[in-house]
Amino acid sequence: MRAQGILSRQILKAVPIVAMVIALSPAVRAEVMDSAAGGFTIKSTVSIHASPAEVYKRLVGEVGNWWSPGHTFSGDAHNLSIEQRPMGCFCEKLPDQGAVRHMEVIFLQPGKTLRMSGALGPLQVMAVSAVATFSLSAEGDGTKLSITYAIGGYSPQGLDKIAPIVNTVLTEQITRLKNYIETGNPAGKDKQ
């Protein structure tokens, strides 16, 4: 319980900053699609100026280059990796041979779909089950990328209370991926 409280407070402190980043990135559409005490579904959609094959390659193969280090256990996103195979691990290396299994690949269709099962971050210490689906489709000369994250389970406070926070964090990740692919910098072209 103590770990859950500490992680929840850390997320709450980051929300205003992340919300500002998202507000300044109108190219991302994000919403809590539904929410109840027993779970919620969120969806973020973005257009990226690159082919679906290129977006998929960067999404899976270069996760350490675009994921926010502030949303890792190690503080270094380069410790993240996604194995491209069924039952592949979205994992993070930790010091002293430690590791975190964030999610498991349950479906992949390169250039089209990546589906993973697992509770991210502070959701890991809760009695929840979650599935994230990344859907890619050609759109003009680029790609429409959507992530849908559905979470169900139990929390004494009700899972609906954290839906906006999870939505904000995942929207930050998809914004960083877009920036990384289009500018080479996950923070955006004019940022360090």
C-alpha cells in the first residue's frame, strides 16, 4: 500500500506539467471514452508524417528513444525494450540485475497493430488487468496512430478517479513518439 501511495503522489505531481505539454500539442486527440469504479477505457489518436511501417518500427524497436524517462522505474528510458514476438516482453532493466515487466505482447501485425497486456506504472500494484492496443493506418502521406488502453479491476478509491491521470500520461507518450519520428527529438523540434 505504501508503494502505491508514493507512486500515486508522484503521478499527481507530474500531471500539471504533462497537461501543459498536451495542451500545447493540439495534433493529439485524447479522451477518456468511459469510466466507472471498476475500470475505464482511454484513447489517444495522432497523425504522424511517416509511413505505417516506419511508425511501427520506431514504436516497437526504438521505445527507449521516445518514451519519457520520467515514466520509468529506472529514470532512463533507454533501459526499455519491446520484444517483437508473441509473449514478448515490454521490459525495463534495473540496477543490480533487476527488471520490470511492464507488459506482454499478445498480438502483433507489423505496420498495423501491436497489442500488449499489462498494468503500467502504479497500476502494477493494484488488482487490475489491462490491454493496450496500438492501431496504425495509412492517412494521406502519413499514419494515423491510435492507442486504446482498457483497464478493469478493483481499487478501494475506484479506478475512475485515476482515468484522467492515465490518459494524460499515455497521451504524453504518443506525443513524444510523434515528435521523435517527425523531428528526431521526443520533446519537440524547439525543445531540448
